[in-house]
Amino acid sequence: MTQVRPRMTHLFAQLGLDSSAEGIAQFIHEHQLPKDVNLMEAPYWSDAQRQFLAEKIASDGEWAIVVDQLNESLHEDATSGIE
């Protein structure tokens, strides 16, 4: 059985979010986080979404890389000085 590497589209689908390229870009644009807000502390996650993200980060596997990419994307404005 061939395993597919997790991608951002897979992560968004698992979170129950629009996993189209446009949907992902819009979510990231509309949900930027301040530097001091941890990804799991973002107010817009449901408990199930928060738990899923925490489990994937803790697994330290391929999913953790994708979740980290999402974290970086959601902090993009904060780290570029746009805030």
C-alpha cells in the first residue's frame, strides 16, 4: 500500500476546512496570529481541531511538518513586521 505524504490540503481536509488552494490562502490571510499566540491557542479552533493539531505536532512525524508550515503561515504578518 502506497502512503501519501501529508500536504496542506490534507491538513485542511482533516480539520474540516476548505482544502482548495483558494480556501487555504483565504484562511491564512484572514486568520493571522500575533507573535505571542501559539497555534493551538488560536481562538478559532474547535476543541477537536485543537486536539488534532496537538496530536500531530506531538507525533513528530510528517504531519508535524505540515502543521509547523501552517503555524509559520499563520504568523507570517507578525514576523514580517506587518501586524
